[in-house]
Amino acid sequence: MKTLLIILAVIGGIIGLIILGFVIAANRRRPKFNNKGFTLLEKNLLKEFFDLFESDVSNKLIKQVEYFEPQRKWRQYWEKSMSIELYGDNDNPLSDELRYNRRDESKLATIRFKVNNEKYSVEFDNYDGRLWGWKIRPNPKSIMKVDSFQVTSKKINTDPNSFAQPSFKKEKQKEVPTFTGWLSKLTQIDNIKESWHPIGSEFLENYTKRINSKLPDGYLELVEQTEGLEFEQYKILGISEIYATGLDDGNYYHLAEFDDGIFAIKEGEKTGKLYYCYYSGLLDELSSDFGKELIEKIKNTTPN
């Protein structure tokens, strides 16, 4: 009996340690509000950010930051990156005079820099005519108090004074058409539930410019015939629906979504290479042949 109690106590202790580990991990990833102001690293990165723009936009950005700095900020420390989102005061909102034209959710600028030969990057995000926040990769927790770094590159991704293009409105096709090319092979493997009218050359060019990567030729062949396809267990996104998910090593644009992961291209890559990003966190590198990779995945997904 005594031995049994000891064994149960040991098992209980092990279970307790596992639960404690999960709690600690959850707390590490939990967003935290603070009002301590920006760190020295952030202040210096913001100066580099301001210098990218003409004086009218730069002055608005400076005043936006002066408004947000005393406010509470949502800071997240992840394993390999840090994100911050800026929140204002509902009783004293940011003046419309300090906002610029660009109102959609987009990336304003990217700065790459080094600290002690370690490479870092910071991405500044835009939303509703103002600076929304930024993300630094890899996790900069150990360098937040440094007062100097080496800028290796910086660029403007979105002009704050430009107006976002009108959004394309998808329209369903009454009947699934007869597709050509590799899409005709796809229709022989699985039944298409929904298809949409193609986006058209004007919108296609505009949406392509928004994606800082080379889209695979097979995917472009698809969107010339339909603005996305929906099946029973998965879907292929139209170009107007493409959005990015931020992983530790960069952003990945969704092209097709399955129950266990997504087909994606990595931001900044000009090869058209595909990746399969599992929701579990694993990543498979694939070829740039969108049709071939998709058909192979669907064959393994579709019940016989």
C-alpha cells in the first residue's frame, strides 16, 4: 500500500510539472499591456522609419507616435519574434488630421539591421490611416536597450499617401465551366462545389503588385480562368483573397487551404517555390509547379 501511494505521488508530481509547464508557456505567449514607453531600440528604429518618408508623412508619423507612446501597447514576445500593436484612448482619439490617405491593412516599410553581427528585421504595419504597430524578428528581447545598430537595408512597401484600390467583388458562376490546362485534370479528380468569374486583367495586375513574391505560373493560369475554387474538403483562394500569415522565419501568402495546412509562397522570394505549412508548425518545401503539387495533394486527400 505504501509503495502504491509513493507511485501515485510521483505520478501526481509529474502531471503537476507538465501542467505547470503548459501554464508557463501560455503566459509567455499571452499579450501584455504596458505604458512604460518605447525601448531605446524601438526609438532608434522609429527614427530610421521616419526618415524614409517625405516631410508631410514623416511629421504625421512622428505625431502619431507621440500620441501613442503614453498609451497602453499590446506587446507580444514569441519564441523568435516580437510584435507590438498600438492602441489609443477612446476618450481622446487620434485626430483625423494626423491620418494619411492609406486606410487598408498593409505593410508600410521594412528595415533590416544588425546588432553584434546578428541579423534582424522590423516590419511597420499600416491600418486606418495610421501606424498600427511593428514586428521584429528574431526575438529582440536581449537587445532592447542597445543604442546603436547597423542598418543593412530599408524600403517603403506602401505609399501612405496613396489610396487603396477598390476591392474586387467576387461573383459566383452559375455553372462550373469547362477549364483548360492542368485545371481540366483537377476536375477529373474531385468535384468542384463553387467557382467564380475570373478577376479580369486590370484587377489582376493591381492585386499581383500587392504580393511581394513571384506567384507560381500554375496559380496564375488558374486565376485567369476563375477567381478561386471551392471543394468539399479544401479551397483554392482567388488572388483577391490572398493574405499572409506571419511565421518565425517570415510571412507566407495563402494560395490553397486544407484541413491540415496551406499551400503558400514565402514573402520576398522570386522563384515561385511553394511550401506546405502545416497547422502543427511543420513546413515542407515543394517545387514551383502549383498544378502538379496541388493535384498530388488532392489525390491523397480525396477518398477513393
